[in-house]
Amino acid sequence: MIIQKNANTLKYVSLVTLTLQNAVLGLSMRYARTRPGDIFLSSTAVFMSEVVKLITCLFLVFIEEGKDTKKFFQSLYKVIIENPIDTLKVCVPSLVYIVQNNLLYVSASHLDAATYQVTYQMKILTTALFAVFILRRKLLNTQWGSLVLLVIGVVLVQLAQTEKENVLSPGNLEQNRLLGLWAALGACFLSGFAGIYFEKILKDADISVWMRNVQLSLLSLPFGALTCVVNDGHRISNNGFFFGYDSFIWYLILLQAGGGLIVAVVVKYADNILKGFATSLAIIISCIASIYLFNFQLTMQFSLGAMIVIASIFLYGYDPNKVLKSIKRCKTTAHHKRRKGLVRAVF
């Protein structure tokens, strides 16, 4: 009874945490890219996020190894150095995640937080398609239907905002909605591919998720540094690596770094329905907050599109076979209880 209660507590705590992280990250990225003053370099923020993730995952691996320093270093050497082919496999998602995170900053710079939050749900479509092609999974008819609804909802949301094509943000950054849309779709495509590829290599080897994340972050750092040099090398040499940084940017880096770890916890303790609730609540929170923080104009078309996206999320996580099994289980349990009651009454 106590174990079940603790599991339920962890399940709902992870739900609330994922909801807040999803909503707050989108709002924070939008605010960081449009607020008045010096605009920080997003490539350096992505790099620092990987540094924070690496440190966090190293600590978690250290805990996994029983806080034994010798065993900790032996595990790192065995997984990373002695298996170079396996380590090289992780290079693919490492590069993809770096590009994806940079695209998310571009999208947040040019799309309002609510539209960004809704559009980014297209990652459900790309993840499903890559799962079909790479992992050879079969989708239910309801899941294919939900993906069609998802596309319709995102299209409605984007069309509802087309009249605001190019405006200036408070930070004097020109808003190009088309650029923001393509950046978000590119991030969705890369997110789907990287997620399924990472899932595949996790299943193919007996390595903990935290050790895999150590490999991922360790290999992401060279790619992140290269991105900084290519995209912002001139500005970094003139203004410094941490140009535009303040406490809010450091908070944003920690929030983004913690996102992957939160998802790992949610996957362990929550199910698809709860994850659907979390994503849907995050969209609603982003919409409401955007009205007050960014003077977002909520239209009927946007609301309809957002509701269709939310419905598609729930429909994608709905498995009629599991529901039927649950109903049969409940009926069987009720039948046994009634039989026990009759036996007691006879004797």
C-alpha cells in the first residue's frame, strides 16, 4: 500500500514538474530573446546547457556506482574509452541535438510563446514516423488519425497568426514568422530522429540512461564549440563568450539542461495519458501567460487549432486494447468480490 502510494506521488509530481518545465521553458526562451537590452548569443547558451547536463549526469552516474570513486572512473573508462565504436554511435544524436537546440532559440526569437508551444508539438508526428521507419513499429488507426488532427491544428494556429508577418520585438529584433516556423519544423524533425535513434542505441546496449547521457553531452561539447565559432565567432571575439548574460540567462540554461532529465523521470513513472495532460496543460498555460506577458491576441481560429492539437495528443496516447483489458480486469475483480461475498453469506 505504501509502495503504491509513493509511486502515485512520484507519478503526479513528475506530471506537475513536466507541465511547468514545458510551459516555463517556452515562455522564458521567448522573453530572453525579445526583452530590451543586449541579446545573448544563443549558441553559447546551448553549449553551456550541455556543460550543465554533463556535470549533472556525471554526478548521477557517481551515485549509481555507490559513490565509489574508483568504480566510477572504471565505468567511464570501460564505456567511453574501451568501446570507441559504441561511443561513435552517440555522435549522431549529439550533433543533431546541438542543431535542434539552436533552431529552438531561432524559433523562440520569431514566434510568440503560445504559437511556438503549439507548433513544436509536431515533434509527435516526426517521432511517430521515425519510429515506424527505424524501429518498425506499427501505429494504431487512432494514432494515425491523431497525427492528421495534429497537422490540421498546427496549420490553423499558423494561419491565425499570418497577419503579423514582420514586427519588431521590445529588443528591436525583427520578427520573421516564416523563419520561426521553419526553425520550429526543423527542430521537430531533428527531435523525432534523435529521440528514436537514441532509444534504439539505448536498447541495443546494456548501459544506463545516465551513462548514455554522459556520452551524449561529452560528444556534444565539440559540436557546440564549433557552432559557437561558426555562427558567432566574430561577436564572441569582440564582446566575449558570456556577452548579454545575467542571472535570468543562467536560470534559462539550467532550465533547458534539466528538461531532458525531467523527461527521463516522467517516462519512468508516468504513462502516455499523463504525459498528454502535461503537454496540454503546458499549451494552455503558455497561451494564458502570453496574453499578459507579451500582449498575445487570442483569436477563435488559434483557440480552435490549439484545441485540435490538444485532442490529437490525447488521441495519440489512447490505446483501446489497454482500455478493454482494464475494463475486463475490473469486471473480473468485481466478480471475484461478489463470489467471496456469497461464500461468506453461506457459511
